[in-house]
Amino acid sequence: MPTKKKSANATARELPSIPQELIEQFVKGPMSAEAIQDASMAFKKALIERALGAELGHHLGYPQGAERPEESTNQRNGKSSKTVLTDDGPLRLDIPRDR
């Protein structure tokens, strides 16, 4: 039995706006397709690593760089490197660890 295709409106979603200052930092002038791909991967890496760090901070109950609360027995324990496969290719990430 053929699968039902989703309409273009069903899969479209509103993207977050990106500040002009951030775009100006990434785009210094004309860019090749390869340069755009590299900038996209770097931005994706930074976003994922920031989200993972925030998730660990939420789990531990204190932000990175702050002193560990007395009642907490868990703490940050460096980072480990992992490669994840994305639609754009493999991406090497530094994953924060706790103990």
C-alpha cells in the first residue's frame, strides 16, 4: 500500500530569527557552497554543544563555572569526544560528562 505524502504546509515550520550581528560574523564576503557548508556545520556543532552543556547544568542544578552546591554529590567531569552522523555528514562533538 502506498504511503500518504505530507503536504508542504504540514512539514513547514517557522524558523527562529538569527540576529544580523551573528550573520555578519559568519559572512565576511562572498562565500562558496563549501564555505557555507563549513559555516553551517560549525554553527550546528556550537548549538549542539551549548545545548548539551545547558542540559548538564540543569541536571546538576548549577551552571558551569559556579561552585558545586554542598548537597550535590554529582559534578562535572570533563568532556568526551563523539562523532554523530547528521544529514550533512559526520560531526565531531565534545560531550560534557558528570560523575
